[in-house]
Amino acid sequence: MKKFLFLSTLFALLSITNANAQTAIWSVNSREDVLKGDSRGVSTDPNGAITVAPKLAETFKAGQPYVWSTAVDLSGNIYLGTGSEGRIFRLTPSGTGTLFSDLAELNVSALAIGRGGELFAGTSPDGKVYKIDSAGKSEVYFDPKEKYIWSMAVMADGSLAVGTGETGKIYRVRAANASPDSSLLFDTSETHIISLAADKAGNLYAGTDANGLVLRFRPDGKPFALLDSPLREIHELSVGPDGSVYALALGESASTAKTAETPATVANKTVSVEKPPLAAPQPPQKSKYDLTAAKSAVYRISPDGSNDILWSSGTVVGFSLYAHQTGRGVLLGTSDRGRIYDISNEGRETLALQTEAGQISSIFTTGNKLFAASSNQGNIYSIGSETESEGVYESAVLDAKTTANWGSIWWRSSGNVMIETRSGNTDSPSESWSTWHAVQASGTRGQIGSPSSRFVQWRAVLKSAQAVLNEVSLAFANRNISPEMLSISILPPNVGLLANPPIQIDPNIELSGIDPSIFGIAVQPILPRRAYQRGARSFQWTTDDRNGDSLEFDIYYKESAETSYRLLKSNVAETFLTLDGLSLADGRYTLKIVAKDSPSNPAGLQLSGEMVSEPFEIDNTQPIVAVSENTALRTMVKFSARDTSSYLIKAEYSFNGGPWIAVHSEDGISDGPVESYIVNLEKLAAGEYSVTLRVFDANGNIGNARAIVRR
């Protein structure tokens, strides 16, 4: 048992070298990511070290999907209450398992052994308590007219405590066929009494849903609330040898799981190598006392009534609890991946075991032997004090995002540890993957022999009780993929783009070739600023590179009537360009932008992608404006305007250099290459006036004309 109680040292964190380099490193060296993998015959200690686990043996298969309750009699017989056919199985000390009793209800949700060795079984729904003799014959012992019997415990005087739902009542039954009214111990304001436990001093403890209370009843029956958890359900209670009460609290109710078949939770076991976080600091780790968004927590209530949180998790959902009879902590069974965690009174957590089942629904002892009952499927496992002869740990699956070539793999370990790899192109290993391939190592380093693919996985085989695995890293290089040009945006005429100053980076970092983001420097594209520039045509574009390569751009242009593009600029690092339109003849043009990943790849491995812009106009010709013949009249002036390259969009007039006033064309809208405009003089006083009309075309060119008139 000593090996089971104390396991050892370090493992699991995803990290990466230079994000733009061809070689990336996947390292598993912290506990968090070790737990993303699967364990068979190995344990993971609080620091992430992997060691050989206590021996685990499948003792009995019930052939039922769920084992909801267990009990052990004085002879060492183990009883299993199952769902969803309401059957009870008996497993003898010799290991023989048989169907013991078949009840009418769907689920046997609670079992208890009476003082005389009789078996009590509580059922749900349409809850009843049955008394079952040694031959398996059952009869109704107590019918409280409740929907659920969730929990039972035998009290110091031999009476049977019964916890119910949906009315949250606790009964104390002293004889067969006792009436519910005479047996009522306490009618709580809770919905369900999910768990019950009794101690040697005659106290009864009750765990509730939906307010997460732990109630204590003295032998005289008086209640007192020991704990009010912010989590909603006290799913399990277990009394330690010193009188401490351990309580498993859940953030969501698990009671409905006993009334309907639900599939086991499937964990996402695919990981990827990502760039380190940028300038924002890492959020601080939450205290175990912060139960915001927690899925489960374990409390220890001391004999003096004080309580502490030993452990909490926002990812792990507990389902069963067993207090070590050594007084040093608890074992926690989970509701997914069939795991058992060893949690000390100081809060140190070890992944002690992982089974093939979906859920550990009960942990219990008979004599000096430790057992676990599971659901999905309903089995019994024995847990030995000796360790396995060997253990296997399978890592999470690495998603390289693209096809990758696998390089070296290296590890830190002691004792006899063998590393194997396999690879494939589906996110879950299947028959389409390569077989496991042992790494031919020189010491603790070797070449991965698995074929190039998108996904890879490694496993470690620990071949002795002394073997310890602390860290594994592997190198890979993604196949280069061509960069993509995603879009080209054309800005309005006369808008120039000017580069903003770049972020200043320590020259030593730049020369080292290390990604600045590792130092918390957010190196992101800096958007240019806009400014007026006569005749300018500006462009911005977006790209994507699956390899995360740095890109540069070659820019070509051509007039629509031409057949080939001419190089305008090469090796441009920015994703924008301002073209001096005054340097080109009027006409209709397109740009071709070629994205190249040459900054990140050696010659011969460089790839490119390109895109052609929508056509755009170069128009530097001003509209021609003239005073129409015979229009210098006393009441109006008529102007004609013409544009040879574009179309006219608006006009304004001014008297004697005064403010500009908008004027519509003669047909009501300026929208063509030829327009006429009339300036009305009727409201002017007598005198001589200079009337100026200016006209704008669609490309920002301006033409004007002046007329001198007398009024």
C-alpha cells in the first residue's frame, strides 16, 4: 500500500521554439498535459512524473451498464446494485460472481448491510427499500411513497437511515413496514438527500441537492448544518478514522445520471504546438478555494466542525469518494475516463490509476483489500498493494496542422523505459495509422521511425517498479505550403498610405533568431496611416501562410490592353503600397501581387502564391469647363463641362471669390462625361461680377472656368 500512497516526480507543458523556423519542438514536461494522455498501469504524481502504478485487476463483469451502489457484509461478500434493470449481484471472497436478486425498479441506487447481516436495497424511481435474505429473496421493508431512494446508512442503534428525493426527506426506520410518518427523522427544504454516512459516535451525516449542504444529526436527532457549499450537490460522504467527514461536492447535479443511460464523456486528446502568448501576462492560477466555474471539490470537515477545501477542479468531475483508513486523505473516482486520484489532507493530488471504464462509481474495502466499482461498463476492479510488472502511458495526439516530417525524440527518465511512436492522418488513432514503432535509442535519444503525416503520438513502456519518466520532447518540421493571397483592397484616389514607426525590438533578440513573442513582445502588423497625396492610388492586401512563415511581396502592374505585367517593386515587406499615379498615363490598370515565403525557407524550398487586383483607373486629366456661347445674360450664366477619362460627379460656383455653393447639372444629376450647369444671378444686386464654376470628376481632378457679367 505504501507504493500506492506515495508516487513520484515531474511532467507536461506544450512549448515551441522559433515559430518561423522549420523545426518545432513538442515537449511534455508538466503535469497538466500528462493528464491529457491515457494511463494503463502507471501513476502521475503532483509534479507530473510517471511511475508504475499499483496492480489493478478486473475481478468481475456484471454485464450491466451501471454499478450505482456497493456494500460489503461481514463475510466479505461484495454486493453490487446496478442499473438499468434493477439487479443486485454478489461477489464472494473467492471471486465468484452471481446474480443475487432482481428487483422491480430500474435502478438499485443504494445498498446497506444491517446489524444482522441482512442486505437493504433502495431503488429508483418509485423508490422502495427492500430487505433481502441470504438466499436473495426480497421483500419490501419500507415504502415512503417517494420517487427516489438515493442513500442509506445504518445508525449506531441499528436503525436504517433513508435519504429520498424529490421531497428531500430523511427517514429513520426501526422495523419492517414502519409508516413514513412515524419514521420521519427530518423534512429538509432541499430537493434530494443524495448521500448519507454514519460514524462510530452515533452521528448521521447527510449531503443534499440543490443547495450543497452537509447536515449532522446527533443521536438525539437534532440537525446542524456543518457546510454550505456554493456547489449544488454533495454527492458522496465518507468518514475518516479520526472522525473527519470528507464531502464530494459537484457543480451540477449527478442524480439524473442514475435515472437515464448517458454515454461516457469523451475527452479531446488532440493537442497542437502553438506560439507562446503575446504581451498580455498570464492570468494567475485560481485558488482551490475559488469555486467559480468549479466542476467538483473535496471538503474535509474536522471533528470540531471546521472545514477546508482539499481539492477543486474546473475540468475533473468526481463521482465517488473513499476516506483512507490511515487518515491521510481520500481516493476520488471520476465520472469520465475511469480515473482514481489520490488526494492528501495537504491537497497534493496524484493520478493513481486509470481503468478502461467510463466512470468510477464506488471505492470500498473488504478486509485489507481495496476495490473500485465502475460504470460504462459495470465492473469490479481490485487494487493491490504491489505494483504492476510494467505500465504504459500514451500521450495525447499531436496535430502538426499539416503533413510533417518527424525528427528526433528524447526524454528524461530513470530505470527501464522504452519509447514508441505511431503516426497517421486522422485525429483519432485507428487501423489507418502506422503500427507502434520502437525508437532505436542511443541512451535517451533516437530518431522517430514513423512515416510523415499530420498526427503523431508516442507511448512509454515502463518495465520495472523503479522506472520513472519525467519529460519527453520530439522535433518535427512541417511540409512547406504555399502562402495564399486572400484579398486586395483598392483605396479611393488621392489617398496615400504612410508607414507608422515599427515596434522597437532589442537588436540582440533580432540577431538571435528567437521569436520575440517568447519575450512577451507582440510583433503584429502595424497598420499604415492615411494622408492626402495628389494622384495617388493605394492598395492593401491580406494573406495566410499555414506554416506561419514570414512573407515578402513582388508587385507587378499592367495596363488593360497590354499582355504582360511589368515589375513595379520587389521584396516588399509591408502589406500595403501607394502608387504614384502621376507617373503613369491615364488608363485602366491591374496589379499582380506575388507573396513569397523566402524569408523563412532556404533556396529550393521557397513557395509563392499570387492574386490579381480588380481593375482601377489612373486619371490625371482635368475636366474641361467653358462658358457656353450667348449665355452672359443679365439673369444667368451657362457653363458646359466635359471629361475625357472619367465622369463628372459634382460642381460648385463662387461670386467674386466668395464661398463655394453647390449647383446641380441642368438634367438634375452630375453623372456623365458631359454636363451643363446654369448659375442663377436673379438675386444679385446691380453691378459687375466674376462667376467661377469648378467641376470635379470621379478621380478627384478639378477643372474650372470664369465668366464676367454685369447685372
